Amino acid sequence: MFLLPTVCLLFVSAIYKNGSARELPVAVIDHDNSYISRMIIRSLDATGAIKIVDQTNGGGDVQEYFLRKAVYGVFEIPEGFEADVKHGNRAVVAFYKSSFNLIISNSLLSDANNAVRSISGGILIQKMQSKGFSYQQALVAAKPVRVNITTLYNPWYNYEVFLVYSLYLAILQVILAIGGVFLGNQFRKRLLTEGHAPFNTLHLMFIAFIGSSAVITGNLIISSLISRYLFGVIMPGNSLYAWLLIFLFMYFLFTAGNVAGMLLEHREMAVQVIIFFLTPAFILSGYTYPIWGMPRLVQVLAEISPFTHFLRGYVTVAYMDEPRNAMYQTGILLLLLAVALLLQALVLYRKRRSV
């Protein structure tokens, strides 16, 4: 319960260490081979997401570049491109991109649009300056409407900040729940075969609480140290309340596994039940795809999943720095669910002993 979560965190953090998609290989087919076309190529290559790995001045099948050159995009500049620009005609740069991976596709599209717009704006400003406009007048005329964009909660567009903790918690919930199954199975054997009294039952529950708290706290300390000092991942919001919320969620999961192990006779069946309910939790949580875009039945299943409510509270605390509402709503809900599970288990034990 300590080694496996640590290995998983190291593995997931290493995958997203770069933060975002950078230097994605693309090819350029430049039929014009002019000054402006070369300027566009240099501008594209200077972006963070694009890295030109192949450039030709002649023909070529675009599909062959994707199949043979292993690129994610192909830019094609037509013949007569510079002449169209100088004569005021619409000049078009064709961009073929693979959208099989939406993250890569969106990164390429964003940087390609920014590079071409910068070149287009620069050309327009030069033309207007040649007609007697000042640079400031030309700049306003070229871009009369300006949008000021403020990015909140993850201004770095960093996938390490966005995904590492959520994936780690999704993995940790399965590990702790299965660990709770094994512990609950041992309790079951003692309670039902040795005939312990109710007082001893509560005593075992207290031991389970202390043990689970130690396991969860240890994992949280290890994960925080690894994330902060090894990979530099910092929670933008209130980390103290975020850790408290994570602790409550993990305690609920450990308790759920514990109860499943005590109620089901076969340990393997209890593990399968836990995995069946927890495996799709991350997909249904709405973290990578909005719940409102899912079918109605799936939305109902998503709202039943505790992981969905936990992630909402976690994002509110760890990223939006609003701990009060999240702790009242999500934290109390998780604590009540854990207590309800334990009480239900106690009732079932007493009924079984009285039979």
C-alpha cells in the first residue's frame, strides 16, 4: 500500500513532466520558394509546438508524409503565394493535421494560427505604413478589436498540473480500496468464526480506522514530497484543505473496501466488485470530458460515483482556492458515507450472529 502508489506517482509524473506537447514534428511543402514563404516557415518553426523536420520545394503526396515521415502535420504553400500577397489577393496556406490525438491537433492548430496571423498582421502594417500611416495607426487598423485573455487556475497550460494528481488519486483509490478488502476479509474471519462480542467488533473498527489513517497519511506525505521537490508540481490553491479532502475521500474508499471484504465471503469476489465500481470512476467524473455531454443514463451513473463529487470539491479547493463550500459539501458527504458504511456493517454482523 505504500510502494505501489509511489511507483504509480513516479510513473505518471514522468509521463507529463514536459507539461505540454512541444516540438511536434511537421513537414513543409513550399511550392513558391519566395521570401514571404520562407518567412512563414521560419515563423512556424519558432513556435513552441512546431518543429519542422522535413522541407521540400517540389511536389509530394501529403498522405505519404504522414505515413512515411511520421509527422503530425503538413504545411503546403502554393505557387504564386508571394505574388498574391503583393497584389492584395487572398493568399492561402494549406495545413493538413492529424486529429487522431486531439491534444496534439489543438496544439499544432493554435501555434500555426498564431504564427500565420503574426506574419499577416506584419505584412498589412507594412503596407499601411507605406501609404503614410504611422505604426500605431496601422496597428490599430490592422487589429481594431483586441481581446485580453486571462487564464485562471492553470495559467501554464501544464498537463502535469492538470492530470498528475487526478490520475494518481484515481489509481490510489483502487489500491486503497483493495487493501481495505483484504483487511475486511481478515476481520470477517475473526468476527464470524471466533464469535467476537459487539465490543470487540467496535474495537476492531477502531483499529481499522487507525491503520487506514496511517496508510493514507503516509501516502499523502510521500506523494506531496515527490510532486513538490522532484517534479515541481505545486497546487495553485489551498493545499492544506486539499490534503484534508483527499484524506477524507481515501478514508471513505478504504472503508468501502473494508466493508466489502467483511460482507462478501470470498475475497476475490469482493476485489472484483470494488474494481468494477471504481475502474470507470475517472472517465465518468467529468474531468476530461464534460458530464453534460454524456448520455442521460451515464450522467446518472456519474452523479452516483463518489469520485465525481470528490473531484469537484478537489478542483474547487486545490485550484480555485475556495475551501469552505467544498469542505462543507464534499468533505462532510464523504465522512457521512464512511460512517454509514461502518454502521451498516455492524448491523449485518449482529444479524448474522443472531441467526
